[in-house]
Amino acid sequence: MEPYLAVVIGLLVAAAVYLMTDRHMVRMLFGVALLGTAVNLVVFVSGDVLRGLPPLIAVDATTPNGEVANALPQALVLTAIVIGFGLFSFALALVFKTAQRFGTADVDQLGAAEPTADSKFSPVDGSKDGAAERKRAA
């Protein structure tokens, strides 16, 4: 079973790298999510979860009977899934707000939207040097 999972992990990494090299922020985000899934599978397979019995102890026993799977990789993967979902949701909201504000989610076009040193507009407070923002902070 591990050779098949190794192929699946390789395909996930390849698809993730392909998506992360795209210039669109949503595709980059999905590439990061796929890469996280591939890493989760690597941790899951490294713990020999597929070979042993579930790590359960009988009521009258003090140790498990026979060879059992390691429970630590399962706990780590479960934690990584929850954290990854939260990170993905937050990043997707940021991408949505960025696309809504600037009208695009393309990285090249967003780079052109950044203010330069000689630009007359600062997106924070509308002034050239940010004086109004500093007055509010003081």
C-alpha cells in the first residue's frame, strides 16, 4: 500500500508546485493547500498507521495486544488538518478582499497597483507622507 501512496504523494506535490507557479493568487492558494495535504500524507504513512491494529487497549489490559499503529502521527495529521483549514479560510478571505479592492487576483497586475515613492497617493490615509495616519496614532 505504501508504494501506491508514494505515487499519490508525488502526484500531489507535482500538482501543488504546478499550481503555485501560476500568477493567479487563488491557484497559488490551492497549490499551498495541496502541498499541505501531501505533507500530511507523508506524516501519516511514516507512522506505520496502515500496518498495525488501531491503538486501543482492552478494558482488562495494561498494554495493547499485538502490533498497533502509532497514534502520534494520527494526532499530528488531525491537528495539521484543522490548522490548515483555518489558514486556508483566512488566506482565501484575504485573496477575495484583495480581488474586490483592486479588481484582480493576478500577481503581476497587483504589483502594478502598489504605490511607489513618487506616487501622490498612499492607500492608508490618502496623504503623500502618511501624516494624517500618524496624527491618529498619536
